[in-house]
Amino acid sequence: MNLALRDIRHNVGRFALTTIGIGLLLMIVMGMGGIYRGLIREATLLVDEIGADLWVVQGSTRGPFAEISRIPANLEDRVRAVPGVAAARRFVSHTIQREHQGRPLRLVVQGLAWPEDKGDWVPLVAGRALRQAHYEMIADRSLGLPLGEKLKLGKDVYEVVGLTRGMVGSGGDGLAFFTVSDATAIQFDVPGEAMRLERAARLGRLEQLDLGRVNPLLSERAVGPDRELPALAPPQVSAVLVTLAEGADAARVAATLATWPDVTVYSTPQQKTLLLSGMVDKAQRQLGLFRVLLIIISTIIMALILYTLTLDKIHDIALLKLIGARNGVIVGLILQQALLMGALGYGLAWWLGQYAFPRFPRLVVIERPDLLMLAGIVLAISVLASLLGIWKAMRVEPNKVLAA
């Protein structure tokens, strides 16, 4: 009978508890790798799904996912005139937090360039795409908004006409799709009192100018709605998304747009690189540090348990040596226990993860290469953990059995 299995039967309680503890630690290690993969997928999801070839953003900025980007909405008309451009559309994206039915509701407001973009590319699980220019929205299921739900944002009420799943922003908040005009209305909405104070301040500035004194009729215009002031530009957008014509040279189109001093141009791969190097980089390093610490802790725990198990059978090891057992038999006894403990812990971690990871608040993506890498790590820490016990067993003298 295998000596390792026979020894485990005599210490089954301690061995089982240690295996469960190692399994839980390995599940956390596995989950941290999955969380990192999930961060990357969530961060790049919208960039991949939206399908743009070039991103035109505010000059000297790194794009709307890295920092605030503001460009005129009519920039898309200039972009359409560039040779090689098939289509250009406005892009608006910002995060808001409101209270809905007594609970906080945090969502990413995503503007669709109506009427060219009605959200037909959004993977719907229920409902339909947008059919009118105002007061409709498509919401991700993670927001907890059912079909037909009415949601007041700013001064308007929007109805949920479509539901999607897995469409989240880089921060893990669910996406809500509106038309661009509605998205900008939500973004630049201000309370009525703030609007009144702004009009009063506008009138005060006008009265301090000679133009205001000699032309009193301007005072009526100054205290009116913003849209009636020709000097004020319409609300700005975050970026303009460019779709290239078939066969167009992306580098040449980007070089043409880059000559404009008020914008910066990025390709989709560049936008994703900027996004990951900024937002995800620190999370990656932090999760990696915790993974390393947990692996070290798992190794130490396994080493101490195996060392304790070795101490419990010092008399048996001395007896084996006295009757002529080779060192390889004793080394195999301890090493097999370590490998079995690591294998069972790894299997337990994978099994528990199937139930636990889908319930995490953030997306956890477990890929096959990560599982294989973790299996290799478990093999390595099992061997390392056995070294302390092996070292102690090799120092046992056969005459100890006679002294006992």
C-alpha cells in the first residue's frame, strides 16, 4: 500500500483542513487573475463594439476614456470632408449617479449619433433599438431597470425600450444608450436657480460694456435662453468617430487630421493602449502583488503543515531507515503528500470558483492559459513546500527508534 496515502489516513483531519485552506487561497489567486482579465475586457468592450477606425479627440489629450475631451459637435462635418472618410459620428460618454426608487443608480451615459446610429449594433436580450430622437434609452441588465421603466434624468423622463447584457464601462458601471442630443442634455443639465444666476451674471457683464449701454435691446437677449445667443456654441462632444472608406489609407487620413491644431487623432489600437496603460495598469500591478503574496502564504502554510506531519512520524521514519529503506522512499512519502495536497487544493479552487466568480460584482474572466499557469505554480509551490519536511526527514538518525 502507498505509504503517503496510509499516512494521510492517520492524519485525515489535519490534511483535509489544510487542503481546504490551500484551495480557498488558490481560488482567490485564480479570481484575482480573472478580475484582471475582466478589467481588460470591460475597459476595451465599448472601443471594440463601437467599430471606429479613428478617434478624433481634443488636442493634446489622450481621449475620452483617459481624461476629459471636449470638441465642437460640428467637427464631424469637417471630418466628413477629408478624403478617405466614409462616415463620421459624434461620441458622448460620461458617468452619472442618481437616486432611483430609494437606491443609488450609477450608470455610464453613452450617446448614439442619431439617426445614423440607432443602437442596432448593441447586443439586445430584450426590447428594441431606439426609434425616436428623444426620451428613449437602452439599459444594461446590471442597472436593474426593467423594460418600460421610466427614469428621470435632468428635466426629462426617459423610457427603457431595450435591454442588453454585459455592456459595462471601464469602471464596471452599466451602460445606458441615449441619442447624442439626449446624452448632452443630461450631461449639461443645470438646476433652474443656477440658470437664473448665470443669466443675471450675463446681464451684469453686458451692462458694464459700452455696447450694453448704447444698445439696451441686447439686455433682453442676454437674459434669454442660451440657444438664442448666436455667440454661444452648441454643447460639445467627447470625440468624433471616423469610419474609413474601403481601401482608404488609414495612415494618410490620420496624417491629414493630425495637421489640424485643435484635435488629436488615435487609431483604435492606440486608443486601447492608452486606455489600458493608464486605467488598468495600476490595478494590474496591485492584483499581481496580492497574487504573489497569496502564493507565498500558500507555500508557507503547506511547508509548515508538511513539516508538522514529518515531526509526527519521526519514529516511523527512523524505523524505515533502520530496516534499510532507501532515502528515495522517504522523500517520495513527503513529496507525494505535498503534490496530492496541491492537486486537491487546485481542484477545490476551480470547483468553488465555478459558483463564486459569477456572483462577483465585477466581471471575472478565467482563461485556459491562466489555469495552466496556475497549475504550474501549484506544482512548484508543492515541491518547495515539501523541502522543509524532506530536510527534517533526512536528518533523522535510525538509532532514534532504539532510543524511543
